[in-house]
Amino acid sequence: MGEGGEVVPTTLLRDKHISYILSLQDDSPEMLFADHRRLSGVYWAVSALELLGARDRLDKETILGYVMSCYREQEGGFGGHVDQDAHILYTLSALQVLVVYDALDRVDIDAVSRFVSSLQQPNGAFIGSPTSPEVDTRFSYCALLSATLLNTRSMLDLPAASAFLASCTNFDGGYGCIPAAESHAGQIFCVLAALSLLGTPVPPAAASLGEWLASRQLPCGGLNGRPDKKEDVCYSWWVVASLSMLGRVRWIDGAALERFVLGCQDPDDGGIADRVGDLPDVFHTFFGLAALDLLGVPGLGGISGGVDPVFALPRNVVGRLAAAQKLGWGADGAPPPPLRGGGHAEPSPALQQ
């Protein structure tokens, strides 16, 4: 039961989640509130339905039409909504949706690639947009993954990108948004995934980093993003995906985390909230489902093969792109072997010890 005595779900409410996500197409208050990042909301919704085996419930052309309406031709990137400035966060979301639908041919790959490469700074870091000087390891991950999906990583200075990420290492083995910034689970995911895309060997501080990530689990079973903070469903993804890349998912109590995430489901209308008793949203719904998939919870993945912890995309999509030689990643540009284990977490080949 929840802290207020309410009965919380203990099983996956698959059909309710599908209904909840489909209801967001009708300009719901949630989606209107998130206009500044609605394109990312489309990525979360499409990916969640893919995990639930219900992506065909969405109209493909409607989704792709909206994605392309966010393209800023003069800049070469995508904005968070129609008529908003291009940003690397939303450019990646757009590309992820396009690759799920096998529709990369709808974009000007050269133009988008130029936009991505223009964001790299002399020290190897990336800014989010041409109009903002902010540097963040999130942007490094988004840029590297975008260039990987476009198969244009040769336009980036990969050694400099790797060096910048290494400079963000902290004494506890974690990573922050910039050098000397506090370690944070979200930034750790971004750095580990970026290093995996670069084919970088497992970090020397992997053991201490694994301990730091495992210590994010609280008595309720949920995870926080840094010390002395509350649990939040979204960190289930950032932490479990990071531990998956390090091959250390077993270092947390997976059963307790599963109970926590399932307890954050809305038993009436579907969707997953940040914590028990709060209102659901599509962001926490996708990342909650993705974390459950990495934990091997039945009822997720299906023909998609589950979610890839590096790409945050269905594994069958990643495999399809690799097989079609549309992708090149790793130190020598060659694709790594497919991740194993169906819906269960396995370490990324680039970060295996």
C-alpha cells in the first residue's frame, strides 16, 4: 500500500498504459503544457507503445508529419515544437522517431549532420544550439548518437569528444554535466552511453561507479539521481541502463525496484508517475517501462526485443539499421555484435570487461 493507505498496483497495467498514451493525441492538458518539448513527448510515446507491442495503434503518417513540421530548414535541426529553434535534444528525438519508422530518408541527412557537427566546441564538448553557449554532457550523448544514427560520425572530432567526457570524471567515479560538476545519474548514463558509442573501454573507476549507482537505491526500492534526494521513476532508467552498460545490474535489488515502479502506475487511467500517488506523464511512463524491460519484467519487449540501453531504442530497430549498414559505431566504425538477452539487461559490448 502507498504511504496514504491507497492500494498500489503490483502487476503491469499494459492495456491501461496503451489507452493513456493514445489519449495524449487529443491535445490533452499534459501535452499542451509540454509544448516546448512536445517532439520529445512524441518519441517517449512512440517508444513506450513499441515496448507495449502497440505502436501500430498510432497513425504513422500523422506522427511523421508532425516530426517533420518541427524541422528548421535554415538551421538544419529540429525544434521542440513547430516554429521553435533547433536544439540537439529535439534533433535526437526526431531522429529516434524516424529510425523507429524506418523513415530517415525524409530528412536532409547532410544538413542535419552539419547542424550536429556545428555544435562541437574546440575542447570536444557540445553546445545544445547555435544560440546558447551552454555545454552539457547530455549534449555530447545526443550529438554522438545523432551522428551515429545518420552514419556521419566522421564529421565529428571523436578523440576530442572522448577527451572532454573523460575530463568530467569525478572522484567518486561518476560524471557531471561539465568538469568538476556534481555526479548525477542522468549525466552518468549520458557519458557511459557516449563512451560506448565511441568504443571506449570500460572506465577505470567502473567498480566505484557501480557502487555509487547501486547506492542510489532507497528503502522504498526506488532510485534517486544523487545523494539526499527523493526517489523518482525516471532514475530507474538512468541507473539501470548505466549498470547494464557496466554489467552490474545485479548490484541493485531488482525485485524491490520493480515493485516501486509498478506501484507508481495509475490504476484508473494508466500511465506512470514519478512516485506513488502523483499524476502520470508520458516521460515517466516511457522510462518506467524501459527500466522494467531492462529488469526482465514479463509483458514488455515483444517483437521489438526490448530496449537497447545505449541507444534508448528498440533492439530490433538497432539491429535493422546495423544489418542495412546504415550505422557505424565503435572505435573502428564497425558495429558491435547485437546485445543479448531478450528483455534482460546485458552489458554493452563496448563496455564489457
